[in-house]
Amino acid sequence: MTEGLAAEIREALAAARRGETEDLGSFARYADEPNGWRVLDPDGNVVDSGGQTVTEASADAG
Amino acid sequence: MAAIDQALVSILLNGLTPTGAAGIPGTAIGTPVGTTAMKLRLNTTLSTASAFGTEIVNGTGYAAGGFTSLGQSTASSSGSAVGVPLTTQSATATSAWSIASFDLTGNAAQRGFWGPFNAQPIAVGIGNTFQITGGSGAAAGIQISLT
């Protein structure tokens, strides 16, 4: 292993210990929701999104 | 949550029960939302069971009355939900939008189903694009059912 690579690994480990992780952005928050709607910025990046809207108009026999 | 206009509720109930003269089915269901392509209207306030929400102002890809060209949704069978729209709908805000609800209407603004968007109100800044996911059946962004 080169000294340069070793230094990079040490730096990465130190960053991980400090809790520094790559910013996953807002889209990751909604990754598990079914697609319903989304808002895109002018570059086409998803800046917000939400799950499906389900409407139910039940006949209430109670 | 009820999500169908009350006038349409009465049309459906009367058409499927013996509320007509001498016990015949009542008012024929007919075509209460017309026979031409339906629209999907976006509102900045919540719709209710008896009234539209306040429609958003026009943007690029959205004109008063709602999205058109929704596409032909997969028909319900055995009571399954209908997904709307088939084709993804997109509109870009030319003034800031706060989107709360939708109304699914006939071409001449006859109200049918309505509903609040998941996680509303949705902020759409100037230049940003709001989309409703299109798809067949369960893949569509809005699912409409009676059960």
C-alpha cells in the first residue's frame, strides 16, 4: 500500500468517526414511498416528493 | 375519508336503489361528468365534499380548469381502484404555487372525485415543475376507490 493511499484511508476513517457522511439529499427521505407527486428544479433534480394519494368514498353500512 | 362529490353520491345511490316511481331504480346514472375527456384540477386550498378548492393560477403546462390529456386509465374490475393519470402530468410554476388538493372533473368542470395531496401543502417555487406520476393501475399517482 502506498503512503498516499494509506493517508486517504486514515482520513476516511477519521471522517466516519466524526459522523461525516455524504449528503444523500432530500430525495432519499422519500425513497420508500410509492410515487405520487414530485417537484423538480429547473435542472430536473427532485427537490420534493410525496406518496400516492388514495381517495376512498366508502359506503357506510353502520 | 369521503372523496366524492355529494351530488355524485346521490346520483349513484339513486341510480342503484329503488328510489324511482313504484320502486324502479331512481335517477338514471347517465353521464353526470359528460362524455368528453376529463381534467385534473389543482387547488391551493382543500376541496370539500361539496365544493372545489381554489384553483392555482396558470403556469407553463397548466391552464384554468386543469390538466388535460390524462390518458385512458385502466378500468376497474372486481371493485379495484382506478389509477389516475395514465400519463405523467407536468406543470412549471411561473408564480409560486402552494398545492393542497385536486378535483377530478368532467371536461366542463363537472365535479367527480376530489382529494388532498399526500403531505400537502406542496410548495412549488417559480421555475420549478410539479408532476403527478402517471401509470397503469396501481402505478398511477392518484388511486380512486369506493371501498
